[in-house]
Amino acid sequence: MKKRIQTVLEFIAARLSEQSTWQGVGFLVALTGAKYGAGLDWGQAAGLGGVMSAALKMIFPDQVKP
């Protein structure tokens, strides 16, 4: 059981180190916050989420793997 928990935590840590995870999180936060918090329609909220995702992509460049 301890090994399984360690494996799951390693998997989560690996996903959190990827920029695509943070782009997805930013997109979801922008989408739900804009729709339910600011009262935008879905198209406007998705556009805001796309802008947030693009900004994260520019701030955190791709990691070059050896």
C-alpha cells in the first residue's frame, strides 16, 4: 500500500511539473470564473481562458528533454 501511494504521489508531482497541466488549470479557472463570477457568456469565457493559456505558454517555455 505504501508503494502504491508513493507511485501515485510521484505521478502527480510529474504532472505538476508540466506546463500543460498549468495551462489546463488556468483555462478552467478562467472559464469557470468568467462564466459564473463575471457573468460572461461561454464564448467570451472560453476566449478569456484561451488568452490565459497562451500567456502561460509564453511565460513558461517548453522544456527541452535530452
